[in-house]
Amino acid sequence: METGSNMTGSVVLVTGGVRGVGAGISRTFLRAGATVIACARRPGDDPVEVDGRAAEFLPCDIRDPEQVQGLVDRIVERHGRLDVLVNNAGGAPFALAADASPKFHSKIVELNLLAPLLVSQVANAQMQTQDSGGAIVNISSVSGSRPSPGTAAYGAAKAGVDSLTTSLAVEWAPKVRVNSVVVGLVRTELAHLHYGDEAGIAAVGNTVPLGRMACPEDVGNCAVFLASPLAAYVSGSTLTVHGGGERPAFLAAATVSTEEKA
């Protein structure tokens, strides 16, 4: 898959970049020519590589300020700069809001909102010293703008990420651009845990107007675009990547077809 953006010479950090959507983002930046550093608390099961080029792995708990500072310092020591940060790490297990503990909710918000803010702060401090500045891409979710039953704290945190994106874009301009990618359904290596067998995955995909769930590289292509010179005048924006969204439930419930209405 071609990205249409040349990122050769750029140094890119992808948090949670060793599996799932994060691995797809890492591969897309590698394909675009960038040097990619993927961080996570533990390495992935398989190397993240494309055409003989592999992402570097550095361990880091992005909730820990000392570890995050050490991560960025190590990247700059190795490569001399940090051009792009993709805040991808996050997620949440299913838990009804009435049943989950305050500690559970606090940890979900910490991982999905406060940790991206922390990594962004440290990355921005480095980018502001560089003549070419830098770009930050936050991976958000449609859960931040529509009901998120079973993952309410996660949805609230992602809404916070979208708000954070607009504020940081103003505070850190003109050196650093900040944007977010609002992601819908994505098919990863763990899709079967959420949607069942191939028939279940296909049925879920058919609810999307474009007829399928996204693949991780679909998200990666959008992240590369926002980080690249093609988006040099784009900052404080959200790019929605959801295949057209969700068909409104009332259309299925209605007793008159859309064809008859027309």
C-alpha cells in the first residue's frame, strides 16, 4: 500500500506500536521511509517490519514520567532528533460503568488521556528546539463522540483527547502541529475475540457503509498524511476514519423502506 508521502529522514515514535493498530501505523511509516521507534511495556510477538526494514523497540510505561523522559532522551541520543509522535497506546476492557470501581475508571483515563498528554509534553519540549519543529498525531476513537456502553470511561477519555488536540495545537504552534485520527472499527489480529469467527467479522464489517472494517494500515496512512509535509497547514484537526460511520438504527426499525419513501 502506497502512502503517497515521503517520510525519509524522519524519526517517528509510535506508542503501543508493536501490535494491532499500532503495528499497522509503524509499518506504514516504515513503508514511507521513516525511522520508526515503537514503544510498549513489552515487545510484540513478532517483529514489526516492511521490505527488510524493521521498527526499533524500546520498552516504556507511558504513564511514568521518568520512563517517558528516558525514552525521548534515548531516541534523541541515538538519532539526534524526534520529528513525529503518534500517541496510539491505549484501550479498555469491557466493564459497565455502574459496576466498575473508581480505581478502574481512574486507570482507564490515565492510560488513554493523561499518558498521551505526558508523552506529548516531553516530545514537544524536544521538537521546539528543532528548526523543523515536529508533528504529533493522536489516535482517538469514535467512542469519544457517540455512546460507548461498556467502555464509558474510555469514551470520555477519547473525547478528552480530541479536546486536548485543539488546545495543544494552539499552545505549541507554530513549531509543532497537533492533530487526531478518530478511528472506527478496525480488524486486528484480535478481532475474533470481539466479533467471533469469520462470519461474525464479515457481518460486523457489513454494518459499515464501505462494507468492511478498517485494516491497521488504513489508520497508518492517515497518520502518515497528517505527519507529512502534505499536511503542513493542518493543525488542531480531527480526521475521522470510520468507513462512513454507522447506519442509523431507525432505518432498520422503520416499517417503510427507504426506496418506498423515495
